[in-house]
Amino acid sequence: MIIGIDLGGSSTKAVALQGDKVVGNEVIPTTDPLASSIGVMGTIITKLGKSLSDIEVLALCGARSTVLPSRILGSEVRKVDEIHAIGLGGAFLSHKEDALVVSMGTGTAVVVARKGGTIVEHLCGTGVGGGSVIGLSRRLLNTSDIQLIESMAKKGDLTRVNLRVQDVAGGPVGNLVPEATASNFGGLKDDATGPDLAAGIFNMVGEVIGMLAVVSAKATGLQDHVVLVGRLAKIDLLVRHIMRVGQLFNVKMVVPDLAEYCVAVGAAKFCSATR
């Protein structure tokens, strides 16, 4: 059994890989990198009824993994490049031979995976992501609780925040339907409410990520194979904004099961393939 661990800034995610099957997954808050690695490893093997002797290797990923030793509690540690883990994990989880993997966390990374993730390229990325939602909301809404922000956004009115294509041009323009955004926050009303602002933040971040995915997919010929992964892939409202951009430009996007564990899965798969 291989344990893949993704040491993030706020959370540590882990999966247990047995052959080609993910048999367990767990997430805990990140504290100290070593303590978090031991904690998530212990939790996952306990839930599976396994012991330390059942672990073949610990596959570690994430910037904070660089400080960890070569063995943890007797288990061999292998450190895996995060970009390679994103590509391999996204291809594996989506069951695609070739994929454009959009990893959405604090920022956003776009990775091309070909031949089942054995060939991986870091194509591009953006600093717009979950950190943007939280930072803007902290300033504008006095909260950084992502669940609360999403709940507020669902009650907001985008017409009180954005300018739409029909507001500017009076009708559709090219591929853009009249309701499409012409300017994020360009139509902000003086009396816009907190929910309106939250809706505008989610919409803007989703459209930026969606447009980046669309341009990247068309540039690589992967219009039918965009895979959304990472922490933000669990946020339904944001994913809907991203996918709506894809639909406008005929780009197909999917969110696979265990999308938030993509990096941990990719790290484990890499070690499995290179044993």
C-alpha cells in the first residue's frame, strides 16, 4: 500500500493506493509538516485496519514536504514534484489518456497530461483562485469563511455588480450571449448588498479560471478533456461559473471524484509507477 500525502498550507490531504485503486482518503488541518504527515498517515491506516508495516512508501508532495526526512516512522519517503502529481493525478482520476488539468487552490495551475500522465507539462497559471475569494471577501464582506461567502453569493444579484453584454451592446456579441459578463464589477451599484458583492467575487474568479481553461484547451487541442481539480472543485457555485464559460466556447469540463485529493493521488501513482 502506498500513502500519498499533499502537504498544503492550510490542510494536509492523504490517500491510500492499493494497486490502481484508491482505498482510503483523509484530510486534516496542517500544523507542523512532520506532525501533520504522521497524523494523517495514522488516521488513514487506522480507518483501514492496517499497520505501519503495510506501508510500502510515503509519497509526499507540496512545498512544505521539502523539510521532511527520508524516512518517517520507519517508512521510506519519496518526494514528488507537484506539477507532475497534478498531471498524473488528474489523468488517473478522470480516466483520460490526455487531459488539461486545472488545479484550483490558493491560485490556479494549468497542466497538460498526455499518455495517461506519463508526459506532463506546466502550461500556465494565474494568481487568481481561492486566495482571491478569501482576500477580497475579508476586505469587502468582513469574513474569510468560504462556506459563508458561497451562501451569501447564492443570494446575490449579479446585475447589481457587473455590466452585461446586453447593457453595453444591446444584444449578443460573437459567441457571447446577452447575459454574459462584459465587465466584472463594472456596473456596481452604490446600494449593492453583501450578497451582491459575494456573487460578484465568485463570478469574477470563476470566469477568470474558466477563460484561462478555455484558451489553454484550445491551444493544446484538449477542448473535450478539461479536468477541474483541487480544493475549489468542491465549491459548486464556483464550478458552475467556470463551466458556463466552457459552454460558451464549446469546451467540455469535468470534476472527477476525489478531485480535491488530486495531488495526493498523483504522488502515490507516480511512486507506484516508478517502483
